[in-house]
Amino acid sequence: MEILIVGAGCPKCQAVEKVVREVVEELKIEANVSHLYDIKEFPKYKVTITPAIVIDGKVVFAGKIPSKEEVKKLLRK
């Protein structure tokens, strides 16, 4: 699983990355978690609002910091 956090590095974007990494660890999911900071690349993923979570190339969450439960639901799909 490829998980990409899309955001310029603001506190909200950093918080999303932290939550995602914690959930991946808790659920023991095999995933590569990375962060895209370059705003010029955001349109490539069709991201119009940040922070955003992209899983395997598809935007699955955007615009706020998700709870751990929300992230767990996203990763179990």
C-alpha cells in the first residue's frame, strides 16, 4: 500500500502524517508512507484542498485532520 500525505508542511499536514503513521503501526499494515510538500505537484493527484491523504493514487480524505478511527476505516477498505 502506498500512502501519500499531500500538504505544504503546515501543522495540520504534519498532524495528518502523524495520525496516519500511528495507525499504520497499530494495525501492522505493510505500507509506504510519504509526504508530498511541493505544491506544484498537488494537481498531479487532483488535490484541491490540503491536507489530503492519497492511497494507491486515489484521494481518500482531504481538508481536515482525520481521527484515528477515520484513518482505520480508510486503511481497511
